[in-house]
Amino acid sequence: NETTAVTNESKTTAPQRKGVSVALNDVHLAFGSNKVLRGISFEVPAATTACLIGPSGSGKSTTLRIVNRLAEPDSGDVLLDGRSVLSDNPDKLRQRVGMVFQHFNLFPHKTVRENVTLGLIKLKGLKDEANERALLELDRVGLAHKADARPVSLSGGQQQRVAIARALAMDPEVMLFDEATSALDPELVKGVLGTITELADSGMTLVVVTHEMGFARSVAEQVMFMDEGRIIESGQPDQVFEDPKSDRLRHFLSQVL
Ligand code: ADP
Ligand code: MG
């Protein structure tokens, strides 16, 4: 059985991820009179994980979208591996920066495998190799055995792991997660967080917007707290969670912890 053969092989041939640093430098963005980002700067070193926390409407999703060029800043810079990417082709950039959303948006009429190969075929021009890569990534999220299933037959957590495999198949250098577990039933959250944790350990660079404070605490090297378009506080998880400096962060933590 072809799937099994590739599955067994992939254990030994799975490539180490090649995460690069990602940085924003004084990024501003307004929608009309709504100043959504008011000078966002951070650096996430290569192969580390940063969690972005903060109240609804504080600009977390917009910040991720800036990294992926789904939104363009009014001013400021976006750097990958120390180099500005704002004049790069956005489609090329999106191959370097994978993104996973709350709603995973798999194509229902395609198989799991086809959902993963689609981008490889369309954007990378791969053919036979697309199948191999898809099976390898599906195996790494524990779903090689579902390659020929339709998304609807999978749990929400499994579907989200397919969406993660789909992004990883493009061999990105940075991965962005925007509340990837927020739409899942509670019992399915753990599996997806486990997949993200394995990814963090694999050498990928991650920027994760999450309400899962336990995850932020145990996995992130850096936690950034956003409010009203600014990063109010950032630091190592212990520092941010145990010794918050601002009233706003203390108040936020009292509501979510
Ligand atoms: P968060 O993810 O922290 O909840 P968002 O980044 O989604 O916050 O939104 C921050 C603010 O930007 C909100 O006031 C939201 O209404 C506004 N906003 C986000 N995207 C757009 C858009 N495409 N057009 C207009 N306003 C937007
Ligand atoms: Mg959001």
C-alpha cells in the first residue's frame, strides 16, 4: 500500500524546518480614521516561537496579515531574515510565510491529499513530487491514513491539522497562526496545540495569536501583549504572566487566566 510505504519512509526523510527571523519595524496602519496599528515593532528570532495576546480588536490579526502581506502598512517595514520584503512579489512572499486561520477553509469536494497538493501544483509547479510531499506532511500531523478521505469525514481538529500540513507543504520559513484552535470543540484543541508544539520544536519560526495561555507559557520564547494597536508589554512568558507591569495586562490576564 503506497500510503504506508511513504509513511514509513517519511520518518527518516522528514526535513528539518528552516525557520528564519521575522521582524516588524514601526508599522502603522489606519483604516480610515481607525488607527489599527500605532507603531508595531518586534523581532522573532529564527526557529523561535512568539505568542501575540491581547483583547479582541487590539490589532493581532492585522499584525499577522501585515507579515503575510494580506494587509499593507501605511508606514514601517517588514523583514524576513533581516531583509525588507515590502517590495517583493506578495505571492512569492506567501510561499515563504504560511498562515493558518481559525476557519481552515479546506475544499470540501477535494480529498485531504488534493487539498495539500493544490498549492504545490499551482504555485510551485510540482507534479509527482507534490503527492510525496503531501503524504510526508500529512504523516507529520498524524493524518497520512486520511489522505483519500474528504474533509467532511474528519473532525474539526483533524481538518485544522490538514490545513497546517497544507501550509507546511509549501516549505515556509515562517508560520503564522491566527486563533487556530478558537473554533474547535474543547476536546479537539489539545491535538492541534500538540501539532503546533511539535512544529515549534522542529526549527520553524512561529508567530501565534492565541487565547491558550497555557500554550503561550509552555511553548513561546516570547509573549507580546497588544492593546489598541500597540505592543504594551513583551518578554519571556514567566515575566509577562507572573510580573505584568501595566494595569492593562494585569486586567487582561485576570480575565483570561
Ligand atoms: P484582533 O485580531 O486583535 O481582534 P483585528 O486586527 O482583527 O484585531 O482588528 C483591529 C481593528 O481593525 C478592529 O477595529 C477592526 O474592526 C479593524 N479592521 C480590521 N481589518 C479591517 C479592514 N479590512 N477594514 C477596516 N477595518 C478593519
Ligand atoms: Mg483576530
